[in-house]
Amino acid sequence: MAVPGIQASHLQTFMQFTDLPIPPPVLAGIHACGFTDCTPIQALTLPLTLAGRDVAGQAQTGTGKSAAFLIAVLSRLFQSPSVMASKVESDGVSRPRALIIAPTRELVVQIENDARRLAAHMDLVIAAVYGGVDYEKQRQQLTSGRVDLLIGTPGRLIDYFKQKVYRVSGVEALVIDEADRMFDMGFIDDLRYLLRRLPPYDQRLSMLFSATLSYRAQELSYEYMDSPEVISTLEERRSVDQVTQRLFHVEGRRKISLLVGLLQRDLADDRGEQSGRAMIFVNTKRMGEKLKEWLRGNGIPAGYLSGDVPQTRRLQALRRFQEGVIPVLIATDVAGRGLHIEGVTHVINFDLPENPEDYLHRIGRTARAGATGDAISLVDEDGVYHLEAIFAYLGMEIAAEWPDEALFVRLTRPVPTVESAAEGAAASVSAPVRRRRRAHVVAVPTENSVPARNPSPPTGETGETGETGATPSASPARRRRKRRKPSSASTEVV
């Protein structure tokens, strides 16, 4: 949704960082990162934020929002040094001078890494707090020394704040990143809790950034910021020009077969070596886990990001994907939102998103910083109902294609790993009531019982021997079992 305010299309946005009043240490960090020219969102916001003006910025993903607010924050901290504000006093409570709030753990880690690179020539202490990792270690980081810049997710920030291990009375700069996702994830109450305890809005620099600046986010900015200037770099046509969008109609039972065929074709060069990287988006955690196993079983290593994956494993998967160790990363919208990963050549919507705005966020993972990329959507019988809303949001239709039969590969059924077996065992232990109830209705296996075979895989999938699976027939024990007539004295219905 376009918002009123300053539009990139109405201004000359070509600008270099040397044209701006950026302090020398910050400018040195910018040059060390290889940045010379400002992106449109940076060219529009930095002249305002460096002058102390609040902004609410909207831009497409991959346009440099993180650098835009980090440069402003670091410049603010350099120009108004205050050692006492960030000093841990005798009560063991730190007082950070800048606070950055982001909705997901991966985004917090990404912002922390960017901040350390840009502040490499400054005497600043940066701390990040988020769930899923050592709780006590993060707590000690806030109580054992000076903290200038604090980055975190709302839940962990509020947790430590209520324990009084840090205070926000000395905050000179505030950043709210991916504000619309804060609403979607239910963090708005937590966010307001923190904002109400900050210094008055006219005593700090405040910035709000988001890929889609909804009216709710604008209302939040007007409530807790000092007459912010609304900035937008979105054009009326919402599609990404550098992204080649394709749409394949396919039966749901054949989607995995087609996906493997597309990955084998598009992620290898003429010599058969890996030459691309793909992000695959799914709508549910269960589908993400299933997809990871099927890709692994067919020779395509993949990482997986979702809310219930332990944080250490999520960060490890993200790092291996960024370094090119694994060519595929599977993610849900929550886990994949806002991540900046260089070199993503393909984005594949295994499931079409229910929210049309998420489609734009997904395809924005590729074609970043002026590069080109491919966005492929696999549309099955359920996903077709979301197409109309996506087309309306984009302001255009994506031409549909019917995949060639050669792209449907014969799959090898994956062998359960020790890790997945352990997860399955944990799931069975977590549901003892259901297991006990089954014991009343399922016959106890006898020595003549034959174990049921695995159900046949989807069309195009085979077992490890290459034979197509067949629907198993009933076991001899099941055929011999007779229905028992309930006793007239029994009142329980089985």
C-alpha cells in the first residue's frame, strides 16, 4: 500500500555517502563494507535523520533499510557521547543509549552483524538479546559491562527489563524494524509496553521501518514519534522488475517431484556443479519438515527455518546457506521475513501465501541490490484460490505454464534420520493419553501378525529399491479379527 509523504519517484535520489554529514568513524565503516552510493531509501531518510528528524520509512525488501537506520543511530551516538548513560552503575543495571526492536531472532542477528561492521571504527559496545539461546549468558552481558546499542526481540527485551537488568531512561535513539510484522505476530502490546517507558519522543531520535507501512504502523508512529516524516520508495507497480516470475500449475501429489526436478535443473551449471541458491517458502512447519526430508533423500541438502526449530540449529542452517555450503533453505514467512542473504538466485513458493503482501516479501529475497533472479510458484488445487488476490495486489497477472513431463523425477523415499526418529519419539511421549486410548481399540499384535508396509509415496515417488509403492493389503491378523458384540451390561461405547 502506498503511503502519503515523500516518494522516491518525485525526488532525485542519487547520492553518495560522502555528500552527507556522516562522522568520519561511521563513514570509515561504510567504506569498509564496500558502500559508496546511497540506495533510494537511504538517500531519502539520511538527510532527515542526520538532522534529528523522525521518519517512518517504507521500502521494498533488499533496498538497504538496515544500513539506513544503523548509520543514523551510530552518527547520533558519536555526536553526543555520554559515558554515564551507558555505564553499569553499582546496582548492576545497564542503560543503553540506543534501542533497536525487531520481530524475529534471525533479523536481530542480522542487524547485530551489520551494526558491528559499520561500527568497527567506533568505541561502542553492542549487545543482542533474543530467545532460543543461552538465557543467563545474555543476561550477564547486560549486567557485566557497558552497553551502548541494544538490539532484541520484544519478548526477551521485556523479560530482562522487568528483571531490571537494564533501563531505557538513557535511550537517545529508537528503531522499530518490520513494524507490520510486529502486528501480524501479536507483538504490538509488548511493543507499546516498552515505548511507554522510553524518554519523551522529543528527547530522542525515532525511526520506524517496514516493507509495508500499514495504517496501523503509521498510527503507532504518530503516537510515539515526534511528527515523523513518512518516506516511501514503492512505485505503483509492486512487482520487482529484476525478478522473472513464473507460475506452474501442478497436482498437489506431484509437487515434490516437480520441485526436485526444478532444483536439479536450475541450481546446476553446464558441468553439473552447484551454481545457484534457492529459498523455498512453505505455509506450515509440518510441510517444511517433510520437504526437508524428501530433498535430503534425493540428494539435495537443505536447511530449514521455523519458529519451533532450536535457535542454534536455525542460525547454523542460515550460516551454512549464506556461505554456500547448502544450496537450499526452506522457511516459513515468519522465519524468512526481513532476511538479507546475498546470492539467492531462486525463490520458490511451494505453497502460495494466503496474504498477498507476503508474496512480494518472498520474491524480494532474490534480485537484491540490482541483481536478477527467478521466482517460481507451484500452484496446486488449494493454492489456485489465492491467485486472484495476489494478481490484484501486484497489479498484473503472471502467465501460467504447464511443466514438461521431463521435470517430474522419480523420487527416492527418504530414510528417517536419527534426529527425525528422536523427534518422533518425543512427539509420542508428549501424547500418552492418545496412545492409551488406542490400546482399547487396536488388537495386540500376535506372533502371526505381519507389520503394515509404508504407504505408497506420491505419484513419481519410489522406494529405495526403485519399485513403485503399492497400497498395502490388510494383514492376516486383521482379517481374522472379528467384531466383538458389546455386552449388554457395558455402558461404554468403543
